Amino acid sequence: MTDPSKTECEEGTDFTPKFNQDGLIPCIATSAKTGEVLMFAFMNKEALEKTIETREAWYWSRSRSTLWHKGATSGMVQKVIEMKVDCDQDCLWISVEIAGTEAACHTGYQSCFYRSVSIGNKNTILSFNKDQKVFDPKEIYDD
């Protein structure tokens, strides 16, 4: 099978995701309720296929080199409401609903993006933009 032309890729109806040299495609997950960015992760071909088939988010854990069903340990499974692909089909965006606390981050915050980077000065520091955690990770995870 040949790669689709630029026009077919950008204007066509065939889903032909472009995985990087490591066989991964970036995926951004946002809350279907609020639109807030919850997390960023990668999917490999198997994770993408499982996500489409089960309507639940699956990712590839680069740190553990394994397939990862989001919420399998915590119970905070991400139910995929919608999946979009960017213009050149090398990045995915999923809109998800999460049971319970609506938390996506293993640290206990709702979003993995819970800190802001100070910009415009030489001493870059991080400031917390979320007041509190929505769950205690020690109660859920063994590590």
C-alpha cells in the first residue's frame, strides 16, 4: 500500500495516521465536559486500534514499553466521545469522559497540566494553577 498523496491526506476521507520513526503518534486528551486539556500521551498502532474498537483510551507507555489502558489501575477509565486527527494526520485529539473524579493525572490533579511556566523573565519558575488534588495517588497506586 502506498502513502496517500498530500491532497488525499489533507482533504480525503481515508484515515491514514502517520506514526513517527518509533511507531508512535501523539494524542491530546481533553475533557468532553469542560474542554480542558487533561493529558498528552502517545499511541502506537495497537493502542489506536484498541481505542477505536473499545471507545476507551489506550496509550503506549514509553517509560514502561508497554500498552496502557488508561484507568485500568485507578478506575478512571477514559471513555472516548470523539476522536479528531490533524490536517496531515500525525497528531490525534480525543475528547473523553472520565468516571468518578474526572481526573487524568497520576499525581492526583484533574489535568496533567497543573503548573504554569513563568515567561518573560530569566528565572523561570513553575507556579501551581490548581489549588488541590482531586484524589490521593497513594490510595490508588503502589509506586
